[in-house]
Amino acid sequence: MRLRFSFSFLSSGVLTVKRYSLRIIPLIVVLVLFSQCFAHAWNFAGHRIIASIAYDQLEPATQLAMVELLKQHPRYEQDFQSRMPDVIKTASPAIQNRWLFMRAATWPDIARRFDDANREKYHHGTWHYINQPIYLNAESKQFLSPILPTNIATSIKEGDDPTQFNILQALEYCVTQMKDSAVSKADKAVYLCWIMHLTGDSHQPLHSSALFSQKTFPEGDLGGNSIRIGKSNLHSQWDGLLGNSFKYSDIVGHAVGIARNPAMKQLGEKATQQMDFSTWINESHELAREKAYCSEILDAALKSEVTDGKFQKLTSLPKSYYQQAGTIAAKRAAQSGWRLAELIKNVQ
């Protein structure tokens, strides 16, 4: 199980968009709620917030083209049409199209729950991350760097196995497939889902990195999944920073709030000047190293190194940690949303 965090934002005004009254979201983020759910990447709400931000940066013709492509998805009926809530089915075509686009961003996580045959076909666990190393100390780096047990390749080489791709290789592969005129529309719909999802994942700091130490984490801490905090873990807590609502209006409201904030808008627009996937991961890696793995975590890991090598669960982290993390998450959502829109423009 995982512990998610729902954040609300101080309101500076009300913006009416389509049928919903939505709050503008400034930069100050406060922790308001804990709830438990399963861990994957940015959670359901996080990926859909990013997708909604991207959707609004696309021209109407491109929006429609992407929705029509998604309708060619080989599992469109099972995973999209039949899962559309009644409140969306009775809404306008514009709302239905946005809902389909946002759901596509979560489809690679939905594929985790398929039966064996379909799971083998559509689920690619290693595609969601890359474990760029963060070494606990100099001794760990000296011992482990020559034998690092993880795929940190930044591009695809001849002979690489697609089932073992990391996130950088997977993004490269999916973009190549989207641009290939010989690839069927059904397959392109699947690759579009992956591009949307992995663009979001690449902006989550703990999908870029893992903590390595000679005794406690010789194979890495799985992007924070092995750092237990209360009833959860570090990775799960970061996954939930963008909220946990399943409501369409809440998700679109958060997305509009981020996108309409002048500072966030400027950050997102500037982000499109850097469209190299390695840059996205390096940004996340720096945030993981400087912000995610705080002194409390590193101190606990160092203690485990000199004792039995078993990381002792932390009771909690300071409230200031989550406030800072929430602000980082909102910024990364803005960057990811604008970059996703730019990427879609380039591959359509």
C-alpha cells in the first residue's frame, strides 16, 4: 500500500472554465490530507493533471487528431469507452475528448492489472524509470560504481532488448514508432499513451534516481521504495504530491490553476526550449539528490551502514519537507505539461 498526499492551494480568485468553477493555484502549497493507495508513478491525478495542461497547449485540430487516434487503441472499448463515468458520458463532446486524453496518460499503469497474456504484451515495468545513482558516501561510490547493477543507458544501441529499456530508451523508441508511417494506427495509439505517461514519469524526481550504499542498498533503494516512512515509503509520497482526487472537475481545476499561474506558465513555456529527454531526467536527478533525499534520510542510511545494514523505518519527515516537495511537484507538472504538448506536436 502507499501513502498519498493531497494538496490544496491558496486561492487568489475564481476562474470559470466551461462548466466548472475553478480556483487559480499560486505557488504556495500546503499539506491537507493523507490517504493510502497503490504506488506506480505520479498517481492517477498527477498524470491526468499533466495531460490536461498539455491538452490546453494544443491546437483544436491536434486535440481532435489525438483523440481520434486513441479511439484506434486495441483496447479502446475495454479500457476507455466502457470506463467513462456516466457524468462524462452525458457531458459535451469537448469534455469527453479531454477525459479520453487524460485517461490515456494513465493507461500504462492500468496495463499493470491486465491478465497474464495482456500484461506480458502491454506492461513494461522497466520503462517507467532509470536508476541514476546517488551514492551514500565515497566508499560506496568507489566500491559500487564499477559494478553498478542497473541500466543507465541514455539511448538505444543495436541489440538492446526493448523489454529491458529504461525510461530514456523507451521514450526514444516510442517517438520513433509514432513517426514511422509503417506503424499501424492501433499501435501508434498505444505508443501515444506511453509517450504521455513517460513524459510525466521523467519529471518525477524519484523516477530518475536510486540511492546506493555498499551495505544497505548495494542494488539501490528502488527509487525510494525501500525508504520506509510511517506506513508508506519515500517514492509513494512523491508520487502523490499532485493530489489524489478522481473527479474530473478537481483534476481539470488543478491543471488550469497551474497553467494560469503566471510563474508556472513562464516556467512551462521556457521548458520547451529543452526537449532532450536526458535533460528532463538530469533535472529530476538533481532534484532527487538535492531535495528528495534529505538529511534525515541520509543520516538514517548512514546509521544502517555501520550497524546491521537494515534501513530503519522513519516515523515522519518535517512538514517543511512536504511543503517544498509540493512546490517542486507543481513546477514539474508545468514543465511536463508544456513539454508533452510540444512533443505531441512533433510526432503527430
